[in-house]
Amino acid sequence: MKNLKTAFFAAAIALATFAPPAQAATFRLAFQGDLKSLDPYSLNETFTHGMLGNVYEGLTKRDKELKIIPGLAERWEVAEPTRWRFHLRKGVKFQNGEDFTADDVVFSADRARKPASDVKTRLPADVKVVKVDDHTVDFILSSPNPILHYEWDTWYILSKKWAEANGSAEPQPGAGQQQSYAALNANGTGPFVITEHQAGVKTIFKPNPKWWGKPEHNFEEVIFTTISNDATRVAALLSGDIDWADPIPLQDVERINASANAQVLQGPELRTIFLGFDQYRDELKYSNVKGKNPFKDVRVRKAFYLAIDENAIADKVMRKAATPSALMISPLLFPLSKDFPRPKADPAEAKKLLTEAGYPNGFEVTMDCPNDRYVNDEAICQAVTAMLARVGIKINLLAQPKAKYFAKILVSGGYDTSFYLLGWTPGSFDSWNILANMYRCRDEKGVGGNNNVGNYCKPQIEEMTNKILVESDTAKRDQLIKTAYDITQNQDWAYIPLHQQALAWGVSKKVKVVQRADNQILFYWFRKE
Amino acid sequence: MLAFIIRRLLQSVVVMLTVSLIAFTLFRFVGDPINQMVGIETTAEERAQLREQLGLNDSVPVQFSRFVANAARLNFGNSYQFKTPVIDLIKDRFPATMELAFASALFALLVGIPMGVYTAIDRYAILSNVFLSISLIGISLPTFLIGILLIFLFPVTLGVLPSFGRGEVVRLGFWSTGFLTASGLKALVLPAITLGLFQMTLIMRLVRGEMMEVLRADYIKFARARGLSNRAINFGHALKNTLVPVMTITGLQLGSIIAFALITESVFQWPGMGLLFLKAVQNVDIPIMSAYLLLVAFIFVTINLIVDMLYAVVDPRIRIDTKVA
């Protein structure tokens, strides 16, 4: 008996000695939302794109500073303004062993534009994708487009053979009854493979030994879990059950920074939070002003702008985790942003403007606000309500969960709002996206500037937007954009940009991460001690 | 007995139809599912197309009858967010909820009954007062608060027990169990206590009350006069007679443990059906919501049916009544 025990002990010690060195690590991360589908074309959402960016790759990639770099395409050139040639990387294999070729690119371009795809905007609808040889592809455009490839880092390339063999040649249509293979399985070319995926519970990533690049991470396993409850997510981070958590509620930042295990990494995000007005109805739907629309008067819009003290919001409501913004785009994405200082709050001037406009006693209007979408969204709206009350504007605040809020104010609800708070990130990281979505005229069905909720509309801006789309000279293009912003913001006061909210990642002190401003979680750049 | 069961089964069908009808009418007010399914840049036409495909443009009666017809064949459609059949998702989550419910019911019984007996017998002991104070906490604090407090006490401050999730699970056919791994068992402790605390309190108070009643009864006095040992009296005679109401309550509470596990599940990120439902509400995932509500109604109805039948088994008077009827 005693001998047996000794032998057992010896065996245990031997095992312990021969265990591999603790170099390779398991990285555990938790996000508030689910990784809903593994099909990279089924949901156009930053989080999904980021997670799948560890498995799938596009022709281009973006580096740690968001600069466009080669991905599955080694290089490319604009042969003619309407013909782009992409030279594909050779020797790249999909995770199931198939070779990556031009056929896959042509196939992916078609698939991305299928009816059920949510990433149709990645490619112009009429672009022709032509295979020149196995490793060369031409994109033939109907008009020049200098930002053709700006969003291609999240237009991921799927294997044609794999998708067709598994009945996933098209993204899963919304109404389908059958299981979609591509929604539950992944086959990319990227640094990680997905070995287990339980939708809404847990996803396990392992390094891809066949990856063409050189890994910077030291993970042997990455485990993603959803933790939707804020308090639980923070507790899991503090107790060391997870290494990374996002988002961290602002009120927990100090507590985490004071803890032994973890810290909060805050950085500027690209999303701009702003207020918008209904500028097209002849009478506001939700106001006590009858027979006319006060927001059609530029003086009223300017008065609203000047009445709101954004610095106070950034300081108090956002606890400094926000950068006040003069434009509808983040300064990281537009080099001439520095020419636009943010006008200071001036309630006296605001009051004067309101009086000039014929509202000496102010008026009443309902404000639509989400309460679970952006950081402290409802609190921002409450602060705005209080600030506008100082100049005599009575805001009836209607704060609702995002599911109801978006259904009301966006096209599906018939743009049913008079005054609202919204956030916007330009998917292409470029001003054209802002102009096209926020400043182009639209009709009732949303054709045109689909997300121009208040329908700010000016033919001059329309023309400039079209010019900006095709202008290939960067300096000229930037000047055009600057003029457009000058008109819309400084003359027309079309929107009230508030701030860019800060990212707040909770990170274990053992982990080194790269926090990119677009909040994509690319853990192939992370390391754990 | 057979007539009784058939009558109850018919009633159950009516209950379930009513539940699904109410649920279905409510779905009109939770928001637009399309917004949760597509990115913000999706155009109006594409959204309209999707609405048409999903049949959201049909009238409520049409949608409802389609749903009932499909549900009768156990076809609940595809989840809007996960793009997989709802029935698969629920099958996947079902074991997690059931194991949690089972563990907390077990906890409630194994701790609640002895505590009840003890506080009934040694009414003035200090420990009795401690137990009663604990039971006050269990009754008065809301579940999510208890969960958060436990998380901050054990995983965060003391560094023991996991703060979320289910640990490692073992797959046994269609069932995934956390009972067979150390991490699975550890992960079960806090959620089971959180979920079971209220039931435990209830059972303890119930047992205590019943025991005190029974201990005053004549036959207990006779038993004492006969010189039976305390143990034989307390456990052999008194406790046995208190168990009928305890059984009823436990049975009925099992239903609510399963149905209301969703709060505990969301605090501990327990991958069960309740959490699935909660997320579905946020994302307006109508197929999941309707399937879940129907399932919960089904569980309640079944448990009630079983309890009713057990009554008949345990209590001969009910049996005789039904025979006469």
C-alpha cells in the first residue's frame, strides 16, 4: 500500500516535470453581446467583423493605426480609373486545406451582393469582378471610385468549394427554416480557427498552424464567452476568470484600476454621438408649435447648439471618457478636422437667437433617445433636457430600449421623430460615408441619405457628395470635404455633434493588447504573460 | 381517474393556446425585429423585403395560426439572430436550466427541511433565531441582488468559485451535464444557492409551521405518553405528517424555479433557456420568445398535472371523491 502511494507520488511529480512550459497561454475574453453568426456576410456589425477577423481575411487589412495594408492581396494598382487590378498572395490555404485562388474572390464578390447579404455596401452593385489568372483579379467599375477598397478589410473571402459543398453558396436568408452551415462553421485563411461554437454561449479559437503570416500572439487557445450583465462581467474580470472584458461601465473604471488584477484601457472611439432635428416636415409631429416647423429656421438650430454645454457633458456625464467633437466625423478620420474648433456654449446668445426667431418663451418638443445603445445615452439626453430648459425649451424626453427606439426613428418607423440622439461610425472610415448617409436628401422610403433622419437637404451638398465620391486627388478631395462640412456645420447648423465616446476595455494586467479605435477585437495582436 | 386526466389534459391545451395568444399579441409591442437583424446601413427596400419574407406583414390572426400549426409539429422556425432552428437552440440550453433547477430544488429541500424541523423543535435556541434571520434575507432580498452579493463575496473577494458560466460540461448524447466535472460542480454552487434561497426559506417556514401544529396534536401527546424516543416522535410521526403540503409546494415551486431561473441565469451568465429568452427579448427574436413561453407554459401545466395525480395517490380521500364523481 505504501509502495503504491510512493509510486503514485513519483508518477505525479514526473508528470509535473514533463508538463510543457507555461509559454503558450489561454486567453479568455467576454463581451456584452453574442457572436451571433459565423457567416461573415450575415450581420454588418463591428463586433462580429472583429471576432471573425481573427479567422477570415479580406484582400486588404488595416494595421494597428487603421492604415490599409495588404491582406490576401499582396499588392494592387489602379490600372485605369475604372479598372483595379489585385494580385493575390500565393501559397495561402484555407483552413480545410484548399488553396486560395481568384475563383474564391470572384465567388465572394457575388456572395456579398446576394439578397440575404448584409455587407452589400462593401462593393458597388455593378462592379464586374473578372479572373485574369489564378492569382490576379480585375475589378471593373462603371465610374471611378477612389475609396473602392476602404471597407475590404471586413469583406472576408470565403472558399468557393467549401461554401458550395456545404449548401452555403448564399448567406442564410432571414426566413429560412433550415440550418445554415456557414453560420455555425468557419473556414477562413486567418491566424485562428474556430474549433467549437455554441451560438450565444461560447466560442473556442485555436491557432491556425497553416497561416501564411507570422503570429504575434502566444495563445494556444482563446475562449470567448458572452457576459451580458455589467456587474458580472466586471466581477469576472476582477476575480481573474477572464482576461479581457468589454465594455466597462464608467462607474466601475476607478474600482478596476484600483484592483490588483486588472486595469481599464480607455481610448478614443470612432463613433460620433450627435443630436438631429426634423427639418423637413411642415409641422413638427411632437411639439406645441402648430402650423410650422421651428427647426427649419437655422437660428433655432444654432440656438439649440449654443444652449448645450458639451464640455459639461463630457466632464460630468461621461466622466471625461469622451472627446467633444465639432464635426460628425472623428478627428482621427479627417486630417483637416483641426480647422474646425467647437463653438463654445453660450446660453445668452441662444436665448437671443430664439427671440429673433419668434420664440421668446421657447417651445415644447419631444426628444427620442435610446437607453441601452450608447455609453450613458439616457443620461446625456437628461443633461441636454436640463440645459435646454435654461433657454426656455421644454423637452419631453422619451428614452426607450434600442429595439423600440430604432423602430421608431429610422426608416422602418417612417422617421417618426422631431428631435433625437444617434451615434454614427462611418463604416469606410471616410467622410463620404457621412455625407452620403447623413447629409444627402432622401425621400420618404429612405432612398438617398437613408440615415438622414431629419432630412437635411441641400442640392449643393448633394453635388459635392457626388464629386467627392469620384475625386481621386487626395488633397483636392479633402478640400471639397472641408467645404462641405463648413456649409453643413458652420452655416446650416444641420446637426449638433456632441462627442466621440471613449472605448473602455477591462484588461488583465497579464495581458498586452492592441486597442484599435474602431473597437475591432483582433486578438492575434495580443499577448499574455 | 382516466376521465380526470383527460379533463385536465384538455384544460392544459386551452391554457397553452391562451398563453401563446397573449404572448403573440405582446410581440407587437416589443419593437421591430428587422432593426436587430441588419446593420444600420441596410436600405429601406431590403428591410421591406425581409419583412415580407418573414411574414411580418400578415395580420396577427394569420401569423398566429401559422405559428400554432407549426408549433404543433414542433417547428418553431429559425432564430432571427442566430439563423439556426429555435428547437436546436432550446435543446442545447434545456439541460443547463434543468440541472440548475434540480440543484437548487435539492438545495432548498436538503437545507430547508432540517432547518424547519430544528427551528420547530428548539424554538428558543440561538441557532433557531439565526436560521430565522437568514430566512428573512432569503424572503426579502431580490434574486439578482443575492447573486451579485455572492459573486462579490466568493469569486471577487475570497477568490474561490467561478463568477460566471457553467464550467466544463460532458456531453451524454443530447444532454450536456456539468455534474461530472469538478469545474462544472463548482460553477453550480453559487447559482443554485441564489436560485434556491427563496424556495429554501419557503420550505423551512412551511415545515416549521406545520411541525409546530402537528407537535401539539393529540397523537403526539399519546406517543410521548407511550414513552417513544424523541427521535421517533419528531421524525417518525411528526415530520411524516408535515410532508404533504411540503410536497405540493415543492412541486409547484419547481415550475417557478424553471421559469424564473432567467434572473439567476442572467446574473451568472448561465447558458440556460432563461438567458436565451432574455436576450431574445432585447433583440426582438420572436421565434425564440414564442417557443420559450410555450415551453414554460407546458412545463407548468405538466407539473400541475403530476402534482394533482400525486395528490390522488397520497391522499385516499381525493381518490374516493374522484371515483364518486
